[in-house]
Amino acid sequence: MAVLGYLANGLVFSSIIVLGSIGLSLVYSIADFANFAHGDTMTVGAYAALVTFGAVGGLGGAVLGLPYGFFVALAAGIAVAAVAAVATEKLVYEPLDTDSIGLLITSIGIAFVYRGVLQIGFGADFTRFDVQALRPIASLLPYGVRVTLHDVAIVASAVVLVVGLHLLLQYTDLGRKMRAMADNPELARVSGIRTKRVKLWTWVIGAGLAGAGGVFLGLFNQLAPRMGFNLLLVIFAAVILGGIGSVYGAMAGGFLIGMINQLTPLFSDVVEALPIWPGWLEAALESLVSIEYANAIAFVIMVVVLLVRPNGIAGEAAT
Amino acid sequence: MSPLGDPRGAPSGLTRSEELVLGVSAAFLLFLLVAMLTGALGPTYFLFLVGLAGMYALLSLGLNAQWGFTGLINFSVAAFFGIGAYGTALMTASGSPIAGGLSPLAGLAVALVAAFALALLIGIPTLRLRADYLAIASLGLAEVVRLIALNERWLTNGSAGVRGIPGFFRGWPVLSTFPDAMPGLRIEVIPGSPVILETAFWQASLNVLLVLAFAGVAYAVLRRAHRSPWGRVLRTIRSDEDLARALGKHTYSFKMQSFVLGSLIMALAGVFYAHLNLYVGPGDLDPITTFYAWVAVILGGSGSNRGALFGGVVIVAIREGTRFLNDVALPIDPAPLRLLLIGVVIVAVMRYRPQGVLPPQRELIWPRAVGGSGTPETPDSGVRERKGGGGDE
């Protein structure tokens, strides 16, 4: 069945979106603005991993079709993205005396700076990680599922990171402080939480996850300076669908948007099969529900959610 | 934002930033004139730049009507620019997949109607949203418009774009033949490097005339609107929407009016661009156009129409300056350098001068209300002189 194949692809793509959307949502709730540089933070992570991987090489053995060196590169990607975000917070956002709209506009400038620097350094062309492309796992092929070991590695790593974040938020001191701050920053500060420090950790975690997402996106597709910016709106759609500020909502939203994105061919099959009357409506739907409009569908869902249920599917639930 | 807040804002003299802008503009104009006379800058290309500056100024004026007046964070500038360009291109171009061959005036009308419809389509759902949601939603909807332009081949010719767009003055009584009728001129200021004015030059000067007309009308309308009671309501909404509502204003309807007004001006910029570039493709709907307009407005000063004009000129300086730099000095690809510069300008303005270079101070008051003469308009004439200077050559 083709359905299983689409679902499997959706799962892989969802993992990347989830990694991006968690960070965006965390920053949205704790730093209190829509960070338009988040997509480009992913790109920064991806290119940092590319450079690191080129420098350290494979380092011998391999897990899930990925050499050890790739995991070093992944760690480097996470670290560089986090450092870039913290530096930006310290140098740009923190000294700014402005409201959340001013920060939003500034973050667009930051996004362009990241992308401009990367593009000057690496050119605008597509590149790939220097890992061997794998064939789809043979035992799954009869079910119509075409995933490689790399895809499995992406999903597994994403699950590890997400579970780690869950443990951090629920069971550590920092997690409790972050949740308190997301809930009510003023109250958090008067109860003695060092909000600046928590904010910095938020940037580290959010940008680190984005960096990981960027590395996986590069592994899943290719690397290009525009890759993060192109994904940014899809990630926003996921965050809004999940409910801004809710990390678990962002996970759910990321999962749903990723799935919907990859299931679009299936939807177009369904639309074709359904007897829709009148004929012009069917024709219009057939042309609009197609792979070219996979992102557009996510954006439209985003606007509808904003209108109908601005708190997202997770509702008012706390972080 | 208070019009009387700045003590230097006395109506008799110029503020320091106004003097600065005037000085920079004059120096820039002088530089361009020298470059042109020595033959380093072709006069036709110079006029093309002036046209482009006018186009960005129009875009910025449109955005200013939305963000500067009412505080609407519209990130779908590129969509309105694109629908203006596509609207006229599809009506007039020989390569149009649907109509084609119509008069550019019909194209202008269709473009404006299409932009009006799109403004309602985007505005009705999004203008009720909180400011930051409006930003995200409008950027998303602009992407939807771009994807439609890219994929609906029967309508827009897809990624190939629309070719064969005529000049705006085709079919007009005198102006359509004006460039061919004008004699070629040869001006030799510096011996050995003559400046030659030919058909292309006259064509370009017609384009400049067109954009000056568009920008002049838009500027006059906006300036009048900004000072009117209507404009005052918009400014109230911008600073405190709840207050405006408490005063009994139907804020949603005011926001919609300012959104539509701005969108129509952006579409005008698109119409001009189509007849300047003679080609329109889906790449013209790239979000970067939106952010060019944003940079121009923020840099010029949100809410300031003169600032928007100034911002338009700066954008062209960045766009063409990077290309020039690449040709002459540093072999850096101009596209990423442009991105970097745009980013740095946004961050620097937000950090060091969030009110912009030419914040709206006396622009908001009727000159006679403070008993002064017409001096507040001096910087405008600075910009106009610069533009007019090219046309007089």
C-alpha cells in the first residue's frame, strides 16, 4: 500500500519539523517574540555540521548507515547554532529597547545576516553531506515503504532529543524555571528566578534543537543557504497549529504539519477518486491539492487555525 | 510619535537629521552627475536607476500607509507588487497565456482591481489577528500567491514568466512614438568621452515620468490622508487600538481601508515594474521584495512619507551598489552581500535609531496651524530635485 509509504515519509519529515518547531515555540513563549531567524538558525547548524564533517571525516565505524564522524558533526551543528543564537541574544536582542514587534523586525534582519554570511562563504548552490546514499531498507519495500537507514537515524535521533527535552522540562530545576517563565515572566522574576539566565538557556536549547533539525534536513534533502528560510513558514504553521508557547503543542503541531505535507499526494488521489459535484469544483480541487501546493496547504491551515482557534489544538495548556 | 515632542522640530529650520539626509542626497546626486558626465554611468542606466528608486519609493509609500499609519505588519508586499505586475502583464503582453495585446491602461485597471480583490482576500481573515500573527499569516498567504503564480501555467505561464510586455505608453497619441521621434543627441562635456542620448534614453525618461506621476499622486494622496481626521484615527489605532475602539471607532473597517489603500499603491509599483522590465516572472514575488520595502520604511521612519521616498533611494543604492562593487572592487557575489547589507541595516536601525532617519514630526501638522511658512517641505524638494535632475538632461 502506498499509504504506509507516505506515512513513513511523513514520520521522517515530521521529525525535522518537530525539532524546528519546539525551539521556535520555546523562544516565542520565553523571549516573547516571533523569531523569524529561526529557520536560518537551522541553516547555520547544517553548514556547521557540513564543515565539521569535512574536517573530522568518518572516524571508522558507522551506526545506522552514518559514520561516527557524522554524529560529531551533528554535535558541532547543535553547538554552533546554540552559540550563534546566544551571541545574537547578547549582542542584538538584549540591548534593544523595544517591544515584541520591534524584536520581530530585528529578527528578520538577523535572518538575512545569517543567510548572507553563509551564502558568501558557501555559495548559493545545493550541496550534500559526504555520506554514501543508501538504498531503501529491503525488508520494508513489499509494504511500499521506501525509507533508508538514514531516515531511521533521523527519526531515532529526533525521538532521543524530544524525550530528553521532556525530561529536562519536567524533572529539572531549569525546566521548572523555564515553565514558570513561559507562564508569567514577571511572577517568575519576583519569585527569584534569574530570568536572563533562563532566557539564555532557552536560546541554547531552542537553537540547539533547530541546529539538529537543520543537520537532519540537510541529510534528508540537501543543503542550501535558503533551506531554513524556506522551511520557516512551515514551522510557524506547526507552532501555531500546536498553540504558541506550548512545547508539547509544538510537537503535536510539527507532527501533524509534517504528516500533512508528505501525505499531500495521497489527498490528491482521494480528491481524484471522490465524485465531487459540480465538475469545475472537482477540477479546481484537483489542481490545488497537489504536491506543488503541499506548503501552501500548511499555510492555509495556519491561517484557519489563527482565525478559529488562536490558542492551537493544545489550547491553554501550559508549556 | 508626538508631533510636537522634539524641541528641534520648530517649523522654521531643518532638524539635524533632515540636514543630514539633504546633505547625503546632494552628495549622492553630485556623485552620480559626475559619473554620468565622465561616461562611467550611462545616462540611460541612470534613468533606469531613478525609475527603480521611484518604484521602491512607491512600494514603501504603500507599506507606510499600512505599517506607518495604522501599524499593520504586512509581510505580503511582494504579493501585491506581484499581482500588480502580473495583472498588467497578462493583459498587455504578447506572450500572455490568457488575454494579451490590450492597452496598458486596461492593464493598469485590471491590476488595480486584482490588487483590490487580493487585499480583501488577505485582509478579511488576517486583519482581526494580533500584530505578530498578522505578520506570519500575511507572509504565508504571500507565499501561497507566489506558489499559484509558479504553478498555474494556464494562467501565468508558470516559471517561464510572461514576456513581450509593451512599454506603458504604447498606443498613446504622442508619447508612443516620442522616443523614436526624438533626435539622437551627442553631448561632449569632457573631450573624448561623449554622452550619447538615443531612443533608449528617451524611452527611459518616459518611464521616469511615469513613475514620478505615480509616486507624486500616491505621495499627495497619502500626505493629505495622513493629516486628515481619517489619518488621525489610523494613528490612534497604531498607538492604542483599544483606545480607538473606546472612542467609538470601528477599527477593523479603518484597518481594512488603510490596508486596501496601501495595497493599491504597491500594485501601482508592480504595474510600473512590469512596463519597465518588460518581463514578469514568479521570481518577482520572492519575499525579498517585501523586506526591501520594509527596510525602506523602517530606515526612512515609520509613518513618514518623505522617509519612504528616501528609503526607496537607499534600497536602489544597496541593490546597484553591490553590483557595482562586484564589478569594480571586490569579487563578492552581489546577491548575498545585498542580503547581508539589508540585514545589517535592519538591525542597526532598530538598535540605534528605531524611529528612522526622517521620523514624521511636522509632517503631521498643517503648516499654517503653527504659523510657519512652508519650510517643512524642503526635504521633499531635495528628493524631487534629484529625480528631476535626471529628466532634464
